[in-house]
Amino acid sequence: MFLILTAMIVLCASGVVSLWYGKTPGHANAIGPAGTVLGCLIGLIPAVEVLWTGQAEAFRMAWQVPFGSFHIQLDALSAFFLLPVLGLPAIAAIYGKAYLAAYSGKKNLGVSWFFYTILTASMMLVVVARNAVLFLMAWEIMSVSSFFLVCFEDEKESVRKAGWTYLVATHIGTAFLLVMFVLLAHHGPSMDFDHFSAAGMNGVSISGLIFLLAIIGFGTKAGFMPFHVWLPEAHPAAPSHVSAVMSGVMIKTGIYGIVRILTFLGHPDPWWGWVLTGIGVVSGILGVLFALAQHDLKRLLAYHSVENIGIIALGLGMGVLGMALNQPLLAVLGFAGGLLHVLNHAIFKGLLFLGAGAVLHETGERDIEKLGGLMRRMPWTGALFLLGAVAICGLPPLNGFVSEFIIYVAAFSGMGLSGISLSSIAIITALAMIGGLAAACFTKAFGVVFLGEPRTSAVMQAHEVSPAMRFSMVILGISCILIGFSGPAVISVMKSVVETVTGYQGYDIAAHLAVSLPPLKHISAAAGILLAILGVLIWLRQRLLSHRNVAQGGTWDCGYTRPNARMQYTASSFAQPLTGMFGFFLQTRQEAALPEGFFPSQSRLHTNTEDIFTRNLYRPIFRCIERFLLWLHWMQQGQVQIYILYVAVTLLLLLIWNLR
């Protein structure tokens, strides 16, 4: 654990030094990224070692905080989550150094890097903490530091609104976690995780209540629907490298929390798995539908985080059902697929957010309708964004396919089993719908942004981003390819992680994981052969044309000799058939000026899809709360004596209650 503590110290120290040099942008923008990369590399060493050996490490130190102890432990589950927690922030820090250079002299970059390093260190502490008080402190530090990162451009009203929405949502979730930990520790001698067990709880009802509190508290951070409303607001507002970390890593701490709590509650009830499956179906399908209806590129990606959190929930739901109904094969495959998707999503979503940040950096635009034709101007960014798009759609042979394929295998294995068949059908149907809609969404996103003709002058002046930003995207792109082609080897690494979650023996887990290996090997081999054939054909074409003059000319375009941007698809028109089909859920507002006459001069189509949970659920609730608080305004007399009286009356009532 020495290296884990050293990594945290390096991260925090580099953040403090960056803050000290805040008025010198060059120094702050060098120390922050360098310290982040160094601290993350130090922390990855013990994480990889524990995953390789399966031997847990622990450290405990006396602490004067009531009910608290500085107790940390690195087991296989924590080590696995440390891979994205440390890997993506290090890569994003390299990108962020070049990205934030444009703000030099305009913003205090030392403040930004201070909170970035604190966020990374606090996420580390969240996944290794083994005391409830320590965990909640790390959780709160993580929430507050990410709030300040979201509010980086606080001069914008939309950014301030997004920051406050996130802060309110995360603290509501923390309130549920506080109650959950109090219930867990109620019958134990301390708030150390070692003393949390199902044996100390009064029957099944308390375990079910704790599970529901975990779903709400951790699900708010993870982005489960309908607790996701902060996510599409905060992610677009933050700097792009911060968006990548928040979407790819920070929301996964919610998944970690749910899985960790499951290890305390003993044998699960079947309805726990049904709840997770239901959440996965709703979050996955509605998440991708709302993404399809968006015009803001980063907001589109934010909704895809909700979608992929839904896919993870589908895997966890199958895993819990397998444990509840004594079906080890389903439990192992479900947890393996869901947890592996945690890592895969961090990689390809980080790549996509960095790609979107590159577009924003060069054009100043997030609105898809104002982009276009960037492939010729930003070929590296376009190719890497396309790679991430293929991965997030779950297509072979990239990493997104591997984890989704394992969940598919688990669901098909559950067909015909009592109590699992309906869940299996729901999971298979949901994954198929999510995959198809995701492909349509990223066809829209990539096609409208990178293909066609530029729609604005800013796009026409765009050029490729700096080598540092490209390097970060290339590393993530290569990771998508490597995990995709080495799927069987990656699955074997999941053995110790699944063993920590389920408690099954390692040999049995390896045997169950082996069920998915033969078809995965065949698919990876077929994809490799296909890519090899494609490469040979490209090489052969270039060789045949190398000694010939190749002329270029425009394709037939219905008589138009100079097509312009108004003749190509917009994001609204491309998505309209699908958004119209699911209009009941999306409730899209459409503004259209249809063509009239034989020679129409103007036509326009614009759609706006507001989050239905924000509009129909949370906004009315908070309006009622606002009216109630305004009604209590008469209690604010402005006199200190009255406020002292309120305190005295409250203390008296508490004393009377205590004497009952």
C-alpha cells in the first residue's frame, strides 16, 4: 500500500504546487499534468500486481475522527477499478495541457489543475477506502472538486446552472448513502467495512432497504434513469478533458459502490436482479434515444454515458439473478461482462470526448448543425472519432463488442430457466435495440460533423490539433483495438475480480468464463482476416494506380455543379424518422418551414428535445419546494433574539424526545 499512498501524495502535492504557481500559466500548466501522470503511473503498479497475483494488500492507521479509521485495502475489485481511475486521468492530463493552453492569461490554470489532481486522488481513495466515514469524506471531496472543474467557465450562465444542478444532485445522492451506511453499521462495532455483513442485519427487509438506498445514492452518481438529469448538463459544460474523466471514470464510482455493497449483503434476492435489469433496460434504451435527438455534440455523448451505464446494469442484473437462483454460469458471465464494460466504456468514451474537445478547440462549436467537412481538415481526429464510434456501437473487433458479447452469452444461457427467462429476453432485446440505435446515432454524429461541406467559416479555417492532443487520442484508440483483438486474454483477467464479487472458487469461475471464449475467438479471427484482406486490397489498389494519372471529378449531383451545405443532411433531418417513431418518449418539439411552390426559396427544420424527467418530474417537484419555502418566509424576522429562541425551542424538543 506504500505505492498507493505515495501516488495520492504526489497527486495532491502537484495540485498544491500548481495552485501556488497559478499566476504563472506556463508553470501551472506543466506541473499539474506532470504530477498527474507520475502519480497515476505509481498507483497503477500495485493495481496491476494485485490483479496478476490476486493477493490483497491493506493498511490501517489510527485516526481521531469519530467512528472513522484510516483503513484502506487493495483487493482485486478495487485494483480493477483503479485501471480506469488512474489510466484515463493520466491520458486526459496530457491532452488537457494542450487544451488549456488557449486559456493561458484568461483563466487561473493552477486552480483547474489543483481540482483535477484532487479529483483523481479522491477517486483513488473512494475505491480503496474500507471505512464508511473515510469513504464518505473521499466521496464528498470527489463531488466538490468535480463541481469546481465543471464551473471552469463560470462567466457563462449555462455553466453556472449546470454546476449547481450537479452539486444539488450529488448531495441528494450522498444523503441516501449516509442513511445506508448508518443502517449497515447499526448492529456492528464500528463503521469499518470488515464489520458489515448480512449476519448483523435483522432479516431480509433491512438488506432490501440497504440495496435500494445504494441504488438511489450510487445510481445518482452513475447516471441511472431517472437520477441522471445532472449528467447531460454537467458534461457539456466542463472542459473536454474533464468531461472525459467525469464520463469515463467518475460515474463508474457509482457502479463500484453498488458492487461493493452487494458483497456485504450476503445471498441476494431475485428482485434485486430484476430491479437492476429494469434500470438497465430503461437507461440503455432511453439514453440512446435522447442521444439520437441531440444537436450538441458533447450533450449527445453525455446521454450515451447513460446508455452505457444501462448496459453495465444489464450485466450486473444478470449476475445478481445468477447468484440469487444458484446459477453460477449466469452470475460469472453477467458480472464479468458488466464489469469489463466499465473499463471498455472508460476507453472509448474518453476517446470520443477528447475527439469532441478537439472539434470544439478548433471550431469553437459544439452544435452539430454548424459543423461539417472536418474530415479533410482534421483527418486524425476524424479517424479516431470514427474508431471510438465503432467501439461504442459494440461492433467487432473493437473492445465494446467483447463486453457486450459476454452479456449476450449470459442472457442466452438463461433462456429456458425458471425465473430468468423473461429477464434474458429483456436483456437480449434491449442490447439489440441499443446497438441499432447507437449505430444510427453515431452515423448521424460522424456524418454531419466530419463529412460533407463546411457549414460555417469557422469550420473552413479549422486544422488538426496539436501532437499532444493527438497522442492522447491515439493511445485510447490503440487500447480499443488491443482489447478487441485480445478479448479471450482480457476475459481471463476477470477471474479474480469476479471471485471477489461472487465468492465462487477460482477454478469454477475460469470454467464458466471459458464458455464465451470459443465463439469470441472465432469472431476475432474472422474480423482479423477481414481487416487483413481489406489492407491487401488497399495496398493492391495503390500499387496498380501508382504509375497512372488519377483524375478527380465531382459525382453526378442532379445537375448542381456546385453543391453547398444547404443541400446536405442536417442532424435534425437525419434523425427525424427515428425520433418521430419514438416521439411518445422523447416529446420532441419541432419547428419547420416546409418548401412551398415550384422554386422554394427557404425551408427549415429544427428540433428541440428536452429531458422529460427534468421537465415532467424534477422541475414540478422543485417548484413545489420553492413555494413551500417562500411560505415559510414569515419565520425570517431579521432579529437575532428570535433566531436564538428557535434554537432554544429546538433543543428543548430534542431533550424531551430523548427522555421518552
